Amino acid sequence: MGSADLLMHPVRVRIVKKLIGNPSTPAELREQLGDVPPASLYRHIKALADGGVIVSVGERQARGAVEHTYALRPDAARIGADQARTMTTEDHCNVVTALIAGLLAEFDEYFDGPDPDPIRDGLAFQEAPLYLSPEEVQEMAQAMAVVLRPYLANGPAPGRRRLMFSTVVIPSPEPDHTDRPSTPPS
């Protein structure tokens, strides 16, 4: 099963998001994803491990069994261009649905948590129309990667809070060639 197939399930997306920069045991994931039945959670962890998306980075004895600590394998949860080309439209829709379900679960978890304060906590979301050629889309993606790279290297530390940064680029069905003024979003 490829990364795309593995990521077509909202629970697996949530597990992967929890493991970004935060290796965890199944018990810790169970605490963080309390709405997921334990048997289902373990089944999804096994599928991600068997698929090579997550790897065991440690183990310890716990109640007579071996408990693994899992981490996200770098780049394993990405769908590469070659794999994306072989995916059907339905496959792409399923991946997007899983991603959005995962985002909704993250929002729910945040707002249900203790003392949510969107301004203090840096909650941000924005939508802005961009008029770009295919070359400009690639240029923008490369520029964003340069900006984000030093922050992606940060690990957990006192004073740091884990934030999920998600981007979604949705092309319009038809090219829009109107002469609208170009104004940056506020």
C-alpha cells in the first residue's frame, strides 16, 4: 500500500499529524485521540508501520509487553509526483477528504481543549485568490520551502508550542482572465 492509500483515512491522517516532530507510544496517541476506539487506533498504527510511514524509534517493557515509540519517517507521508500521476480523480478526492477531516479534528481538539484563545495561540486561517502561471506556482512553492525550512528543523523545547501549518492550493476549474486589480490579502 502506497502513502496515498495509507493517507486516505482521516484517523491515519490524524495519527501522522500527531507524530510530526513528536514521537509517541500507542498509549500516548490513545490519550491524544480519545475519540478513536483503541482497537481501531491500533489497527491504523499497524497499517502505517507496515506501510513504512511510521517507524519504531524505541521500545520499553510495559505490563509484560513491548511498547514501541513511533515517529514519522521523513517524507514518508508525502505523495510524490510519480505516485500522484497514477492516482485517479477519486483517489485525489479521498486524500483531500482525509486531509480536511484531519484538519477539522485538529480544530475540534483545539477548541475543546483547556482555555483556547485564538489570538494568543496564533490560530490563523486565510483564503486569498492568486493569479499565477504554472511556473509562478512552482516558484511560490520553492520560496515557501525556503522560508519554512529553518522552522521545520525546530524540535520541542521550553517556550515552544506545536503548531500545525497546512497549505491547500485549489485551482479554479476555468482560467480567470479578468482584469481585476491585484491587491495583497490583509
